[in-house]
Amino acid sequence: MKRMYVPLALAATLVAAACGKPKVVVRAQLDGGPVADLPVRLLSYDRKAILDSLARSSKTPEPVFPQELIQQIRQLDAELPAARARGDTAVARVDAQRRALTARTDTIRALRQAWATRAFARFDTIVQKKTVQRGLVIREDTTDAAGRAELKGDKGQWWISARYTLRYTELSWDIPVKVEPGQDSVVVTLTRANAVETASF
């Protein structure tokens, strides 16, 4: 499951020319190789701080995937090749157990989505206000085959925001980056080490 809330496009307020501005170069690398086709955004606000603040204000805590559930699913997936070698009965047993666990993850996912809808209801309003106050725009790019993206940014404080979904987890980045006067470029590298990793099914 993807980390649950992505702001709507603020089309009218987020369109501006970027020619002649400093470059923010993003390099995405995982497990020793580049990450291609990763959408990357340069935000004029701290997305994670807003989400964290709204989550703390929620009347109920965010539902989570229990660690034992995650471990059980991973164990069954690891057993599947050996079960296939043993025959149809073994595969049927693993599949039945997997379906039971999937039903549990589906229930938790629905609870998480419902919680996010309530908890983050004011997110877009807050973002639009912050963006208008700063007079800045959101810029977007996608990493190329070398894991590289390039965005233009005015001088000031920005945040690099990106998300990448793996089989069991999702990596998310909200990395602060400051563009100083006179800089030609700033380089930010996205890795597993500086990502926030959450369960995803």
C-alpha cells in the first residue's frame, strides 16, 4: 500500500517559468543501482511535517500493520518455491494461509485509508495557503535511466519529495534542501538510508 495521502494539483498557483534558476539535481540509488522512472517533486513546504502535525491532532491513532503479520507473509512467500517442488498439496496449503493473511491486510488497509481521509482532510488547504504565502511553485521531474532528475528552484528553503513502492514496504523521502544565492546547482541523493520505510501491501 502506498503511503496514503498525495496532495491534489494546485494548478492555477503552481505554474511558473523556471528558466535561469539554480538547478536542484536529484540522484536516486537503491541497492547499488539507479532508480529510473521515479517521480520527484521540489516542494516549497515540508510535506512530512504537515502530515505529522495532522496525525498528532487526530482523535484516533493511525492503524498499523502488525509486525508479526508482515513476518508471516514474508515467511510464506519464502516457502512457496519449496512448496511448488513438493507438489500441489503443499502449494494449496501455502496459498490458503496466504489468502487468510491477505484478508487481514485488506481489512487494515481499509482502516488506514479511512483514517487518512479523516486525519488529512485539511492537508490541501494548508498546502495551498503555504504555497501562496511564499509565492513559490511546485516543480516536478522523473528520474532517467541513470536515476537522475533535475529541477529549477528559486533561492530559499525547499524539500525534495518522492515515494518508491517495494514488494512489502514503501520508501518515502522528504529531504530539506536550501538553495543559496549565487549557487549554480545543489545535489541531493535519495537512498534507502535517508528514506522513511513503512509497511506496504
